[in-house]
Amino acid sequence: MNAVIDNIKAAEKIAHENNKLHKRLCRLVGQAIGDFNMIEDGDKVMVCLSGGKDSYALLDILMTLRERAPIHFEIVAVNLDQKQPNFPAEVLPAYLEKLGVPFHIENQDTYSIVKRLIPEGKTTCSLCSRLRRGILYRVADELGCNKIALGHHRDDILETFFLNMFFGGKIKGMPAKLVSDDGKHMVIRPLAYVKEEDTERYAEVKHFPIIPCDLCGSQENLQRKQIKAMMRDWEKKFPGRVENIFSSLSTVVPSHLMDRDLFGFRDIKADGVANPLGDIAFDEEPCSTPATVPGIIPLQRGE
């Protein structure tokens, strides 16, 4: 009898946690959409569905929010079948038909193009991504979609930020909303505030039919893999560090960087007018040793 009661309590706890997760995802996605004005009344949103956990979560949450939103917008799920070997072409159509969402499967053999142009053993992701992007822009036009929603989450954004810093020599991340490089399309990332660990757990809860991304034989970009490991190690050793870094992406102080095009350093002058919002030139370092620490003798004038 006790075992039965324990099982019931355990099941109730799991259901409670799963409900909290769903509410958190809806809240974070809704907040990102509001903060960046991603979706407006009358929009037709093309949700790019790869078969991975993140794009499944994106479609699921957007469908939930559409039912609750005070505005009307349409959703069309789109998958690009790139004719990779062993790709289970029947999985996504069956899932989407069961879900009852309008969808389109675009068949384009980009796999053969990539294999022809990229030497054996080299990473194919970059060329594959460029080809995929061009096709999806065309499909968006054909379907009459004015927004293209991608499933990149918070960790993707941070990884891109560090990749650009470490290997590209620039402060550049992955924006939550941008105009595409052809100037014709609006790309949005509604999962911008969502942690990857939440999409991983949500995929397990919802039993999404995950399709692996390594069907083409290409390995995950090694540099991105290293950045991901670095961030996870930080979060384990220093809880909150990754969250602080992500917050810093939306709290930028151009005058305290060194981009001369972003801030007019050459033209600033000391005009003698106090600025209550100004900075102190000789700030105490955040990690400096306080002078009151035992054993530290502060220097006195005249010594």
C-alpha cells in the first residue's frame, strides 16, 4: 500500500514539474516576442522544423501562445528534406498531420552538392547552412510568410558570441530579430531567452520524434563543441555566471568599449559640466582587495 502511495506522489510531482516547465517556456517565449516585437497581428510565421528538439519545442510553444494571444497570426511548419542518407522522410509529415498544423516539406538534394564541394573529412555545416538558408527564403516567399522563426535558444546565442570573440575578433552574437541578408525577410528567434537544458527536458516530456543531425556524417563544429563544454563547466563551478553574461548582451555601454564607429571618442571633451550618470575614472576594481583586510596596511600620505 505504501509503495502505491509513493508511486502516486512521485507521478504527481513529475506532472507538477512538467507543468512548471511548460509554463516557464511559454512565459520566456512570450517575453522574447514582446521585448523584440517579433510577431504582430496578421503575421504568417514560417516555423523552420529540422526534426531536432529545439525546433519541435518552438513549434509546440508557438501553437500554445497562438491560442492565448490577443492578436491573430498564422503558423506554417516547414521542413527541408536535404536527401541525406537514411533520413526518415515519413517522420515529420506523420507528426505534423497528427498535430493538425499546416505544413510544407521542401525536397532539395543539397546533400549531393555539399559532398561534391567539401573535401572528405571537412566540416560540411557552413555550406549546408548557406544552401538551406537560400532555399528557406524562397519557400517563405512562395508560402506568403512574412516572418521566419528559427529554433535557436539562449545557449546558441552565447556560443555564437564567444565563437565570434575567440575566433573572429569581434563582439557579435546572434540577434533575437533581424532582417535577412537579402533584405526581404524578417527572421525571429522566439527561444532567445530559453535555456538548452529546458528544451532537452521538454523534448523528453513531449516525446518528440527526434531526427539526428549527423545523418550526413558531418561532425559537430569542434570549436562550438568546445565553447559549449566551457559554458557548462562554468555553470557547474560558478552558478549564475552564464546568466550574467547573457544579461550583458542586452546591457551594452558603448563608451566603455573601443569601437570608434560606435562611439565618438575623438569628439568627446571635458566641458566642466558634472554628469550625474557619468562614470568614475578611477573605479575600484570589482575584485580588488579591500584595505581593511587583516594583514594589509594601507599606505598613508607622506610615507
